[in-house]
Amino acid sequence: MAANAMRENAPKNNLSRARDAVRRFPELKALCRKFIGTYEKRTEAPDPKHGFKKYKALLQKAANQRLETIFVDLNDLEDFCKQEILEPDEAIADAKGIPKIQLQQSIEKWISDIETNASRYMKYFYEACDAELPERDADFNTDGSLAKDVITRWREATLRRQGGENSLPLRLKNDFDVRFKPRDGCKTLRMRELTAGAVGALVQLDCMVVRTSQVKPRVEVVAYHCDVCHAEIFHTVEGERYTPFKECPAQKCKDNKQSGKLRQNARTSKFGKYQEIRVTEMSEHVPVGGVPRSMKVILTGDIARTVLPGDAITLTGVYKPSELPWLQARSRGTMQEMYVDAHSIKKHKSGYNEQDQNEEEVARQVEEAHRNGNLYENAARSIAPEIFGHTDVKKALLLVLIGSFTKTMKDGMKIRGDIHTLFMGDPGVAKSQLLKQVCNIAPRSVYTTGKGSSGVGLTAAVTRDNATGEVSLEGGALVLADMGICCIDEFDKMDENDRTAIHEVMEQQSVSLAKAGITTTLNSRTTVLAAANPKYGRYDIMKSPVENIDLPPALLSRFDLLFLLLDTFDAEKDKNLALHVCKVHSTFSKGDADKKEETATDEVYEFKAFDASFMRNYVRKAKSFEPLIDDDLMQDIVAAYVAMREEENIGEKDSRKSYTTPRTLLAILRLSQAHARARFSERVEREDFDEAIRLMKASKESVEIVAGAKKGTNPLDLVYDIIADLSRKSADSDGWVDMTYVVNTASLKALTQDMVEEAIENWESLSVVVRNPEKTKVRFMVPVA
């Protein structure tokens, strides 16, 4: 019985609260104008004209057409309420005929009223802004306002001739919007937590943008001209649909008892930007076995075109039901289609070309880290610091994030600057985790798997809009990752027909389509980062690298870096790896975040790892440089490329680990420029070129070790062959060979410097070779044939 009584009283209580809120409208409407006109923000720099009056200064910018949106910060309104509760305005209380205690009670509930009935208070604040709007001053923006000024003067002259008062709609008079900015303590909801109680309220959601429509003009005020009385009639459109006027409602036509014919004048009407986007739940908010929910969001004004598919955002807006035509509403019944009218959007990860709120602080930290030195090394180690080892792999990933710059030639040809990388290796070497970490750092990234991706899913699909029936293109993973990184895991599991869709993207940076009567080219300026397993699951040392990799040469040549990661046995390395993993698990706790971070930094990483925000700002600054190749380096780069081609030509055909093509030369240049960018340098120097060559050699290091162990080649014979080959090419008539060349060439055969020194000492003891007193050169005692 008690439950039934409470259920029956709930509508009565809601009705009572609604009536109380309506009674508070008059005094709160007056307070809106007082807040706009008098509120002072002492923590900000004063305005030259209006001092600390924050909203008067914003209105001055709006009057000068320098600002499109006035954001009413509810934090400021909360401070204003605290002041007004202590000293309520007697003039407002007397004007509305209410006691001061009632005014204080209304002020106490003002914030909650706005958060639960945002649409009505938007109108109140818009009217308050119009009443407090100052006149234009010398800072007025004259760009593009000539036509509007002409129309405004014509309207004023027409109204004066008619002898009527200025009855222009506010939307027609002003060019700004009013929106709300939520309080700092506002709870961020999940999409599943929206209930009927949130209808009409200001809500804040975490979501992911999956689709955006074109930006179209939306009519806000319709202007009509009467052919009989020549009056100008205005129709303000509040909702999504409106019914045009059929007869002139002017008083002159009514007095003459005539039905004036109205003609719509599009030139004098007002239109605004309108865009629909589709958002879905964040993946971490979807319960196990659940399907992600999606919702329509409407963007108007200056927040249109601010997001793209794939962006993770925090959305603030008003939760509303859609207005449907009468016939559709009748057939749908009581079910409502809900949407969010967006007020503000905050991206979770700001792009490289976007300004973040704390950019100055993070930029200062980047400069400080650069002055301390070893920024390149520490930044590379900060990529997945929980993963042990893989130092060269992490350095390569850092260069992938930074990349080179795209060059556009005079004839329009473009040379890409993105560095494509492929990880081919045994299971359990943390390939997928490294890809996930790159997605976390990159502001724009898409993660997909080879088995779950089709050719259409990677490029673009033709879809038909259910509402309008228009055929449109919906971008796939590679298009969504435009100007970002596309991580493709399980690359070897992808069907060969689907894999061919990537060829054009990797080199031409575009997706060409000819489907359903649509012939177009979409931009796909993305970096491809792929991970794959060898053909037999694990790398088979008894088979050649070509048989293990099992990817077509046309695709392999497009990758700038091909890392072959083998799980080789090394007792010391395995011991350090096990200790590192145990430390990570022993220091992890769900306690205080700061304490956990400090413990992890000191005990596990043995250095202070940079967070994702710092890494994004570091990459942003590095991308601002466009280093050029030094003239002195040109011959070295040419010699290195020719040597790589020659080595591959004289080597065994089945022992190739990659295909050296002219694209390899471009890869060396891209890696060198990316390393120069990482140093914040305007020139590519010798150390950048050396690091690029070292990374390309290190990518095959594990295979070289395994191949050497498989064949059982004696290091003495390898060093002998190297010295003999170099002495034949030496310009020295005595056959002297620089030790540096011997060590560098031996590194390609997976021989360390100590192994080279030991081999030469053995040959010296046998009186086969001899070194100079400084031990910087070596030659044969008897010249080789």
C-alpha cells in the first residue's frame, strides 16, 4: 500500500516542483541581466574598456563581430549567486513584489534550475545579452559585413516610414549565440545513464564520433514581403520544423480585410550552420555482451566542423526529443527519438595543430627536457615503459609518430613523409601492446585487426541515408585515420584481396573509388603501422626469410622499416625480463594515483617516464621543423644506398630479408629527417643519417643472429672475407683498410666489435694480417688475388 501511495504521489510532487520553478522565472530573468551587466572576474586580466566585467567585454567583441558565441560559465554564475545570497538586490525584490527571503531562495535554486531547464534560460540570457549589448567601437570587424549593414539600414528606414517601433527578432539583430559551460564538478555521464529525468536538462557525456554529415544552412528567421501592404513580416523558427505563413498578419491588411500574398525573401532571411553527427559509447563503457548505443547530436554555429569521425570527446548539451511531422508522430506512438543539442565539445586528445588549455605549461616542460639532454632517448623509452627491452623498436615508433614532412613539387607531385612500419615476429614479443601504446599517444589513430577488416572497411563504403535517401560515402579505417596513424594488427591474417586495398594508400596517400555512380578520391594521408606473425606462426630458422615473411614484394617495398622480432634464447636477457615483469606486478596497486606513479617510476622504470600529454606536445613541436639534407651528406647517403643494393645482389636469393628498391632511399631520407626533427634541428646532420642506417640494420639483427647460428659460420672466416673484399676496393696501393669500415661491415653480419678484434688478433698470430701501430688500419701480409 505504501509503495502504491508513493507511486501516486510522484506526479503530484513533480507538478508541484514545476509550478515552483515557474514562479521563480520573473526574478531570475531580472537576475540574468544583472549578472551579464555587472559580474566581475578578478582572476583575469582587465579589459581596457570594461575593466573586470567579463561578460561586458565579451559582448563588446560580439558587437564588433569578433566573437560568435557567448559562453555563460556556470562556475561564474555560482560565484555570483554566493554574493547575491548575502546581499540580495532590493530593487529586483521590490519590482517583482516579493520579499527578500523569497529572492534568496530563488537564487539558491538558480543553478539547478538552469541545469534542468537549460533551453528556457538560454532565451533569458540571450535577451539579457541583447539588452546589455554595447555599441560598436573602433575595433569593429569590417570583413564581410557590408551586405548586412545595407539590409539593416533599409529595414530601419522602412520601419520609420511605417511609423512603427523596431520589432526585429533578436536572432535577426544579433550575430552571436549564447551557450552554457558546465560547472567543474558536473558529473560526466555514460550514454546508458541517461534517463527520462534528463530530458530538457544540461548533460555531459563521454562518447566517440562515428559519423558526421555535411554542414548545411538552417533557417533561423524567415523574412516575408507582402505584395499588398508592402510590409516585412518575420517568422522566428524555434524548432526543427515550421509552417510557413499563408496570409499577411500585418495590421494594415487586417484593417483592409485583405489576404495579403506573402513572398519569402531568402536574401533578407537569416541562416545558420547546421550539422548532424552520430556518437557512440566509449568501448570501456559497454558492458560484457552488450551492443554500443549511439545517438544523434546537432552542432550549430561555430562548433560545426570541429570534430571528425574517430574523435573521442566530452560532449555538453541539452537532451531533447526530436520533433516529428504529425503523421510520423502518430504512427510512432509514445516512443521518442532523442538527440543532444550541443553546447560545448572538448576533445580527449588534442591534435598536433590544435591548442590545448595547458599548452604553455607542457611546452615549458618540453623545453626543459630538451635542455637537460637525451630527450630522444627518454622519449623513446617512455613509449610503453612497462615493456622490457625493444629499445630500437621504441625509437622507431617515436620516429613513426614524428615522421617527415610531405613535399609538394612544382608540377603537383607529392612525396609522402609518413614512415610505414611492419613488425614481423614470434608470438609474445609485445607487438600488439606496442601498437596500442602508439594509438594512445597519437591524437588521431584507428586500431583494427586483419581478420576483422575487409577491403571496404579499410577504404570506404557507399551508404544510403535513411532520412533523405541520399547516397553518401562512409570512410573506413584508413580514411578515418587521415593525418594520423592506422594500426593494423594480425596483418598476416588478412585476406589477400583485402590487403591490396592498402597499396594505393601507402604510396599515393589517397583512396580512389568508383561505386554506385560515385567517382571520387578520398584523402588518406595516414601512417600504416602493422604487426604480423611469420607464415608458420613462429619464425622457422630452417627456412629462408622470404619463406617466413610470405608477403608480396609490392607490399613489402612500401614499408620503410621491417622489424623481424625473434624470441631467441638468452639466459641473461630472460632473467632481466622476468625480473622486470615481476617488479611491474609487485608495485601495481589501486591506491593513490600519485603514490603509484612515483613507485613505478623509481623502482620499475628506473627513470621518469613522460606521460601521453607530454609526448603529444613533444611530437607537435618536432613536427614544426622541416629539416633539409646537408650537401656533405649526399655522397654518404648515395654510397649507403648503392652498398645495400650491391649486398642484396651478390647475396643468396633466398636469404633476402627485404627488397631494396628506390623506395628504400626515400625511407633513409625520411628516417634521417624524422631524427633531425626529434632533435629540434633545421638541418639533417651526420648523426641523423647514422641513426637511420643503424635502425634499418637493427631491424634485421635478430634474424642475422639466428642465421649465423643456423649456418654455423666461423667469425674468423667472415672477418677474413670482409677484409679481403674491402682491400680489393681500397684506393690504397698497399692494401690498408680502415678498421672502422671493417667493424661497420661486420655489424651487418651480426658480429660485434669485440668479435672482430678477436678474429683479427687470431689472424695476426697466424701472420696472415697485420695492423699499423695505432691499430686503426689492417691489411694482408700477402695481397689477396
